[in-house]
Amino acid sequence: MDNFITGVYANLAPVEGKSGFTFQEADVTRELTVPGRFDAVANLASPASPRDYMAHPVETLEVGSVGTRNLLEIARRDQARFLLTSTSECYGDPLVHPQVETYWGNVNPVGPRSCYDESKRFAEAITMAYHRTHGVRTNIARIFNTYGPRMKLDDGRVVPQFIDQALRGEPLTIYGDGSQTRSFCYVRDLVDGLYRLMRSEERYPVNLGNPVELTILEFGQRIQELAGSKAGIVFHDLPQDDPKRRKPDISKAKAVLGWEPVVPLEEGLRETIAYFASTPAGPR
Ligand code: UDP
């Protein structure tokens, strides 16, 4: 199910027409008519790029609140498993490093990112409430920066932005001085973590991400090397409330799920660069 507020239909091409797959264009914040009985409900609905959620702040708040509740109701009705994909943004601009699940976070509740952060924090709270009140078999993943083929070329996130700039031979746009850090997980690793989490009995949030931490400056240089660009960099203002450091502590995922990322950054970036090189205008 997708309402395509930020998604792209062409990304479904590999599974379209396969047995066992059906697609419904719908908005989970509206009344849902879903025929059949479900074993599992995976809630991945939400804009996730800062540019996208800041362009759609009300829709972002609605999908985490009303949308999550509507999907929890389906799980409750069918006694299905329920997966919530939450976010490292629950930690805001964190004062604890690396971030552990027991840290409650440092979120500006009225800043430009609050529509996403508070939406996901509400989504976690209502997921726990459905578990405690109705016994729904819930799981909560806190996903850290994830990347890979089929990201939207113009969604503003650092991976498609830097790769696009490197492939065009344009300078990279670094926000701030580039000393802020992120830790990037390849999508294949992440999907494996989500699948394992859905089969587990862990009800409290579990961090899923790659603990290899880089400054944005180092990350940009790595992309330029792999894409063969020597176009340099230009510095822009750092956006308000941009988290300064982010790195997941994945001890819990290792212990509870037996999971850790296995795809090295260079391999993941090569696959992602190859995708964007072969799809220069992005998926339509
Ligand atoms: N960033 C940057 N240049 C860009 C896009 C992003 O320097 O063209 C920085 C951004 O300020 C942030 C980091 O890269 O510090 C990751 O940004 P992104 O939007 O991918 O996701 P975030 O982790 O902030 O949610």
C-alpha cells in the first residue's frame, strides 16, 4: 500500500505481476478497506527525508499518529504481528553517544524536524499502548540512515544528492563544516534486520543501523573517489537542529536478533552509484 506522497510506482516493477503480491494505492490515514486476513502488518508508511517531511509536516504527523493507529487496528482485528519502523530521530540531536535504546533523546518539539520526530515518538507510544492494552504482538525498529538503489534522486538526502552531484561532475554541497557524523546502513542489511525483528518476541525498540561512523566530509570524499569526481566541494549553511553526531549502539540487535550489517560501505556505495549511473533521471 502506498499513496505515493514520496514513493515511486516504478520501484514496484521487480515484484509486479508475481504471485503472492498485490498492491493497493491508498492512504493509511484514511478509512481503510483491506479484504482478507493478515498474518503480519509492516508499517513503513511515512516520508523519511528531511526535505520531504518538512514539505509535508501535517501529513507526516498524521501518518505516524492516525495512520499507525489504523494499521494497529488491523493487526488487532486479525491477531497479526505488527512492525513499526521508527527512527534514530527519536534521539533528536543526541547527548549520548553512541545511541542506546534506553536513551530518551534530545528532541526540539517545535523545531522544523519535530513533525517527523514527534510523529515517530507518538507512533512508538501508541504501538506500546496497543501491546499493553490489547496484547498485539508488536515490534519497533529504530532505523538509522539507510541507503541503496531506488532512493529518489531529488529527495534531498545526502546519499542521492552526493552521488548525483559526483556523477554530474558538480561540487558536493556540504551543509555546515561537514564535521557532523552519520552511520550508513545498506538497504539489504536493513531488510534482513527488519525481517528478523518481526519474528522475534522483543517488544521494546531495537536499533537497526550500521555502526561505522563517518563525518559528512569523509563520506563525500569517499563518494567522489568511487564515482571518479574531482569537482571539489561547496559549503552551505547547516540546517536548524541538524544532529551533530549519530551512531547506533547495536548490542541489542546482536544479542536479540543475531543481526549485524555485513555489507561494507564501499560495496553498498558501488551498487548505489551503479544504479544512479544507469538511471540518470531517477525512477518515474
Ligand atoms: N547533508 C549535506 N549536504 C547535502 C545533504 C545533506 O551536507 O546535500 C548533510 C545534512 O546536513 C546531514 C547529513 O548530511 O548532516 C545527513 O542528511 P540527510 O538529509 O541524508 O539525513 P538526516 O540524517 O539529517 O536525517
